[in-house]
Amino acid sequence: MTTLTLEHVWKRFGSFEALKDINLNLPSGKMITFLGPSGSGKSTMFRLVAGLDDTTEGTVRFDGEDVTRLPAHKRNVGMVFQNYALFPHLNVWENISYGLKLQKRPKAERRARAEELLDLIKLPHIADRSIKQLSGGQQQRVSIARALAMEPRLFLLDEPLSALDAKLREHMQAELCDLQQTLGITTIVVTHDQREAMTMSDVVVVIDQGEVQQVGSPLEIYRKPATPFVADFVGSSTLLEGIARSDGTFEFNGQSLKVTAPDWASRDLTPGLLCLRPEQLHLAPRSAQTPNAIDVDVSLIRDLGSEIEVQARAGEYEFLVKESSGQPLGYGVGDKMRLHIPETAHLIRA
Ligand SMILES: Nc1ncnc2c1ncn2[C@@H]1O[C@H](COP(=O)(O)OP(=O)(O)OP(=O)(O)O)[C@@H](O)[C@H]1O
């Protein structure tokens, strides 16, 4: 089991800064995702960890050992890519054991290792098949087996499931998690899909514009986003702009809302953003005099069967509220309501 550390890592392409002073200390034996939008720098970071590209500045360490200048083939990492990258002229078991062949291991040993890995990826009877006879999902599993054949220190996957259809993708997410837990190998998955990151990971590293925005468990990232970018990129939210005080009040639009005081709020006025998630919100009639609430107008109602999505507006702000579909809502589009703001809503420093 290997820990991964990045210290003051920079990557420049000419004058363009693709990664800016990345500092990470990631635990061993966990499922870790690098999550970010297109162009955020996650594949660049993956390539530096894998040894496929050089850092411009900074140090990469595996278990404290400086591997910054080691090329990929000397780092003992197993890699999987979106396009599988299998050798079409070799059959399944020859693909899986290719690295062992380069090490001149005997054929019987290579075959035995390939079969062991085929059991692990739940495709026990396909050792002698040609790669061309396999479906996309099977090919991706074979590429996973190939990456694990040399017992790598780190298991690195760059958008491994992007080429698969939605259903197979969900199935493979669960299988990858099972595999990671069985082997206990430190695993890094690059993805732009926040749902994938949230369902698969022990630790999510959120990246935007070459900078780490937050490192945390899926729950921490969702409940306590560190930056407006994280709040917006992971799940739905409305961010209210206001002023935070250390006494646990949040001044918004001439109103004083009660919230949980963050440690960064001073007695003076500190600009903050109150992050409201749909499932935290609740609408009540104006007549109910709901405390800790703001006036809103209902603008859209969508019954999704399992739940009802309600949109409400207050000036420039739009809120998404999730109501259960069990009972009638008791209000409709155009109604004037009160939106209750929970005291547990998370405040982000603006
Ligand atoms: N070899 C290169 N030369 C110049 N610029 C590059 C090079 N590789 C990446 N970049 C730039 O660095 C930035 C980050 O690229 P990277 O591929 O890491 O993004 P990403 O988050 O993985 O996005 P995607 O999901 O689209 O692959 C992008 O603006 C990209 O254009």
C-alpha cells in the first residue's frame, strides 16, 4: 500500500500554467478520484503521477520516496485508459501477461497469473479469446487485469468508464470499488463526472484551473464545499451573497438569518456565501410566519415520480427545493411562499 505525495508541483506548457503549486498528501489503500471539468488539469496531474510527463517544478513521492525523475516503467504503476489500449494481435491472456513476458518469466507462470486475474475480474473462461471478440465492457476489464498483473504500487485510471453506456458504467463503478477493496491497492481515478466521483471515492480531490480546490470525503465535499466552485460543480446549490458575523448571523438583503458561525467570521463584517442544497430547503405559506426564512415566488414544479422538484425565485436568486411525492404539495406555480433557511446551512468565505 502506497501513499502519494505531491509537493509544490507546477506544470507549465510554455507560458501556460496547467498546474499551480499542487500540494497533496493522499492516504494509502484508498479509492481516490481527481475530479474537475474539462481542461482543469486532472489528466496532467495523472500523467505526472504516472511518470508519463515531467513536472516543471516540485516533487512527487511514493511512500516518501522521491520518484519525480523516474520514468513510468520504473515507477511500478498500473495504468488504465478510456480507450483500453489493448494489443489487437495478442489474445486475452497474452495481453494480461504482457509485462511478465517483458520480464522473461516462464510461460506457465504467465498463464497462471493471467487466469488468476481473469477470475478476479469475473471473466474466468476467456483466456484464449481474441480481443476483437470482446465487448467494450469486457475489453475494459481485461485492460484492468493487465494493469494489475505486475502488482503495481499504484493503480491509475484515466476516465476508465467514459466509453461505456450509462448502465454498464454504473455496474463497472461498483465492480471497480469491489476490486479496490479486495486488493487494498491505492487507486486513483480521473473523472469529470461528479456522480461517479461521489459514488466511488473514499477521497475526492477537486481541481479547477490547475489548482486544488478541496480534498475530502464525498460527504465533506458535498456538505461543506470549501469554495464557490466546489459548491457549484458538485451537486446543485444556491449561493446567497451576504455578510457573516461571529455571533452566527448572516446579513442577507436587509435581513438577519441565523446560521452556524464559521471560524473565519469575525465580529466585523466578513463577506460570505451561504450554500443552500435542495434537500435542506423547505417551503411554507407566507401566513405561517416561518422564522429564519425569506420570501420567494414559486416559478416551476416538476413531478419526477420519486420526488417533486420545485423552483422558487427571490430577485436574482433561484432555488431548487426537493419535496417528497407522498402527499399533495399544497401550493402551485405563482404562489408566494416562505423559504426556510436551515441553521446548518454551510457558509463559504467569499
Ligand atoms: N502538451 C500540452 N501542451 C500544451 N497545453 C497542454 C498540453 N497538455 C495539456 N495542456 C493544457 O493544460 C490544460 C489542462 O489539460 P488536462 O488535459 O490536464 O485537462 P483535463 O482536466 O484532464 O481535461 P479533459 O477532461 O478535457 O481531459 C488544458 O488547458 C490543456 O489545453
